[in-house]
Amino acid sequence: MTADIEIAQEPRVVTEIPGPRSRELHARRRAVVPPGVHSVLPVYIERAHGSIVVDVDGNHIVDVCGGIGVTTIGHTDDAVVAAATAQLQKVTHTLFTMTPYEPYVRVAEYLAQHVPGSTAAAPYKTLLMNSGAEAVENGVKIARKHTGRPGIAVLEHAYHGRTLLTSSMNHKAAPYALGYGPRAGDIYKAPNSYPLRDGLSGPEAAARTIAHLEKFAGAEDLACLVVEPIQGEGGFIVPADGYLPALAEWCRANGIVFIADEVQSGMARTGTVFAIEQFGVEPDIVLSAKGIAGGLPLAGITGRSEIMDASQPGGLGGTFGGNPVSCAAAVAVFEQIESEGLLAEAKRIEEVFGGGLRELAERHPAIAEVRGRGAMLAIELVKPGTLERDPELVNRVIAEAARRGVLLLSAGIHGEAIRFLPSLQFTDELAALVVRVLDETLTAAGA
């Protein structure tokens, strides 16, 4: 019996949420896991498939978070499970920098074929690691090696990880860097494009960003500019048209490596393999992780050969980076994207689910904006008649949705947005259900 037959793609709430077994597990967890490892919803998951997770109490919950963007292809996708299982029976580990294996090469070949700017004559090259934060760390490391410069430029509202360097790069210190100092230096944070709140065109916002960096960092000291094409944790902010191309042009003119952090927006989520394609930019380095291996840990740093080749032998790598099982799963993900038309599925979700959210915004003045691309969407909630952020309403909506078997997640510097990262198997019926839950919850709140 296949997982999709066992787990119907519809919600089913049979206990209160969290249920008794989840509460029991949570009590055990508190005794042995530190509180810094926080869970948004203490519901303990036993199995999952497609867009549904099943907790230990038997509740079937609609997952609109996708493991924060990891299960883009869907939970326990049959092809991914089969590929990983087959590889488990062959080789689980040798360390690529000791004795290499083909799946690593296949992943690098796929990325070289799909990263904007890479060509058959001059393909981009890839280093594989384990996580998004490792991808960012290595992207910065490689850019510094290539340029011989120390400076790192990032944007307001950015999120890049929880390691020492990446937490120092984040716009928001709490909770990611609070109390963990001293933080890494040579990091310069500049205003970004936030159309809802700054009212600037793309070129105007870019001029502001560039002027800030030239004044407070100095272009000649910058190794790289790290940009999320669509910001994730910061609130799924989509920059104004022309913003990213202007930044990329400035970087190219000044020898600064333009790094597209596609950890959350990449791997077909937005309707293209990488979101940066939709902005007409050919980045020097692209970072991928989360959805790349269908739930297994893997990350890629893919860049122009002259940049990637600057590092000396032994200067790049890691014990588990590019693990063969994760690589086999990634190859299955790539094949599914191409054979199952998943880019079109992302666009369908944007049309159907995004359309439902836009209809909600017409009825609920608390929704200031619906934004995003493909299956990476968000609504920003405010106090009606103003642009004053309303994180309390966000929390109420998320809590009520959880009670009704819908898993949602906040985003934004102040927690003012609800983000949606459904799998590309997210059906029109599930989209309509989630919109209905949001509608009823906002109506009950008088918003």
C-alpha cells in the first residue's frame, strides 16, 4: 500500500491539537532538549505524505509550511524515497574529497544546467554541503578568496542562518544572535526594496541601497553582496521591478560578487528553478538548500568557474557535504521537476491559492498586501485603515488554524506576515480549504 493511499490528502482532526500523546512527548522532550530548540507547534509528527502530516494522535494536518520550504516536492515523494532507498543499499558515505561518487557529479551537472548565466561553453561549478547556513558561509568564503576583500553586504529584513557568521548577517538579532556574541565583523547592512512601505521604484530603491553601501562600506572593500531574490524570514518581500538588476550591474562594475541566496526561494518553488530568473539577473554565485533533496540534508554553492576555481585544493569541503544518499534524492527531485511539470504546478498554486488570498484581501482590510511568486506567498496583516503591523492578529490566526488542522507560520521582522510554503502537490481543494479557514478566522476577529 502506498503512502498516498494511506494518507488521504485532506484534514482530519480527531483530538484537540496538541493531542494527549503529543503533550506526553512534549513533557519528555522538555527534560532532554534545551528550550533554545523551539517548536512553533508542539505537535509530534509520526508520518506524512504530499501536503498532509499525521501526528501521533492520528490528526491529519494540512502542512502549508512544507518544513519551511524543504518538502517542496511533497512529503515522502515516492520517487525520492525510492532513489534514497536504492542508494542506501549501495553506499552511504565515503567522503567525496577522499573517494568520490557519481551522484555528487550529477547534482553539480544539473545545477550547471539550470543556474542563470551558466552555459555549456562556460558551466558554473558546484560545491555541495549540508545546510543553507553552510551554503551562505561557503559562498562568502569563496567570494573573499576570489576578490581578496573582507566586506560582506546584506539587506535589511534579510535572514541567512543561525551560525556565527550567518546570524551576524541577519537583519533581526533576536532570537538568532542575541547573547551569542561577539558577532562577526565586516558586515554592512543596507536598506532594501519594500514596495508596500517605501513607495520607491526599483531604480530608486537600488540607488538608495548603493549610496548607503558606498558611504558606509566602500565598494572597493566589499567581497560580495548577498541577496535573497524574495526575502524569506523577513516577510516574503518581493523587490520592485528593476531593483535587483541595478544592484547586479553595480556589483559587476565594482568587482563585487553578487550572491543570490535561493535557500528558500529556489528549486522550482516560485515557478522557475531559481527565483532570480524572474528578475533578469545572472548571479555570480547561487546558493541552494531546503527543497533541493526532498527532505534530506543537502546544499549547493554554484558559481562562475573563475570564482569557484580561486580556492586551493583542500580549501573547500566537509565530512558529510554532498552525502551520496542526499545526492541521489536530489537527482530524483530534479527529474520530478522536469518530468512532472512542477514549474507549472507552482504557477497553478500562485493562480489558484494566490487568487483566493487576493479575494480575501478585498473583504478583509487587515490584509495590507498579498505578495510572492509561485508557491511562495504571504499576506501582511495590519490594523485596518493603517499600515501599523499587527503581529497579535497573525498569532491568533495561526493558533486558530492549528486547532482546525491547518499548519501555518509567521514571517516578517515583527511577525506581521503569514507565509505559505505549500508543496507543489498542494491541491486546489486544499487551497480553497485554507482560504476558507483564513476567511472565517479573520471574520471572527473583526479584521
